[in-house]
Amino acid sequence: MTFEPSIFLIDRSVTKLSAAIVLEDALIPDRKPAGSIRVWVRETNEQAVKNAGGTYILCDHKPGTYTVRITSEFYSDEERKVAIPGSDEEVPVLTISLLPKPVYPFPEDTALLRGIVRREDGKVLRDVVIQAVVMQSQSQVKAKLAATAAAGDSSILLRDVQGALKAGDLLMIRETGFAESEFCRISEPLPDYPESNAYAIAEPIRFRHSELTPLYMQEESWMIQSKTTENGEWVIPVANMNAVKLSCAIVIEASGLQPFRRDAELVYGQSVSMGVITLLA
């Protein structure tokens, strides 16, 4: 028996890698981003392909600068420019950290600050950057209460102050159980005789604190960013807190409006709302 040779026509094509996009979860960097995510090029409307390792791949784009856009279920929208090179140049790799939206499935031990940003006319503000400057206690006691501080007091008498205190300094009044620990900010006017006169504080004391309760100076530790959604909502999450309470300064700036700054508390495993924040013209 003889066999006639067969001829097969094979369609061969070559795909050229143009860019790679690596997405990270800003809250939990070692975890792959959750939910549905779309990565695409604004100029061509071509969608990136996700490979087995979770990296998004762009192929067969002509050299030039393109806008990569990321839209997703649980993260704020992101845009990045990418320069796609010629054939003999190294392929660019973009690493983008995704900021959780308020609807993100946060772990139960996460501390959350939430709010809404709007204008005086009631219009909500979208894509406004929210910054949280998180503070941590210095290791040494800064001062002690020289007398009992009652809830509602707007000044505190101190003793054994280590170094100077100035207006704007933030202190933690630290109780043993931490539940009634709180933060106070020194304000003007400063006392002429600190040994016998009390320091004014920006907000009244919320809890009773006994004489000799220690106070710890707070210092800037790290910063977290978020963005408002189409509804003006925002969330600041802190995972893996090393303390029951942390203080942070919330800073909001929008073009043509007055900047907003306010102290807030992050509490382990709790969600705290700052309500509606109105930015003034």
C-alpha cells in the first residue's frame, strides 16, 4: 500500500509584546487584586490580556505614547501613560497600585475612615484626592498630667515635660486599657508659666484621666491616599495596625476650593464616618 504525500497550509503569525501591566492591591500588596478588572488602551480601545501569572499584556501596538486605563469593581479608576518603544528596545513594565473603593471587601480587622466630599452648592466632587497622614507615638513619655483632666476640659495641666511644647503638637493621653486613650493638640495661647498654668488644647477632652497619666508625642509615620467616587464617597483603610488607636490628619484639596484639614482617629476593626465634608470656595 502506498500513501500519497499530503500538503498542509499553516497560518503562522507573530505577536509582539508591547507592554506589561502589573496591578497591586494598595491595602494588601501581597494579595492579587479582587473582583473584576478591565485594563485597556484609551487611544485604541484595545483590551489587555491577563496571563496565567496575573499580569496584563498589551501586544502589537505601534511605537508611541498611550494611555492605559484601569476600571474595576472594588478599586478607584486609574490612568497611566506608557511609552511603547521600537522593536529593539526593552518592553516597559508598569506597576500600578490600586486604591480600594468604599465597596471593597475589607478584612474585619481593618480600621476605616469614611466620608463624602461636596461643594457648597451640594454638588458632590469626584476624583478628589484624600490624604491621611498617619501618626505614631514616640517611645518616650513626653509629659504627665499634673492634675485630673475631666471630660469637657479645654486645657490640661502638665508636669515632667521633656523638652518644649509648641502650638500644633499632638499628644496621646495613654490609658492602660487603650479604650479611653485619646489625642489632644496643643493650641495657642501657650502658658507663660507651664509649671503652674495649663496648656490650651484644640478640642475638649472626651474622657476622664487621672493625675500622672502619661502623654506621648505623636510624629508623622506614613501617608495613605484615596479618591472620591462618582458619589463623592471615600474611604481610608489601615490594615495590620500595631495599636488599638492611631491618629491621622485628613487633608483634602480640590482646584479652586479651600483646602480642608482635620484630625481623626483610626480604631482597630472599626469603621468611623466623618460625615459630609463641604469644601468652601
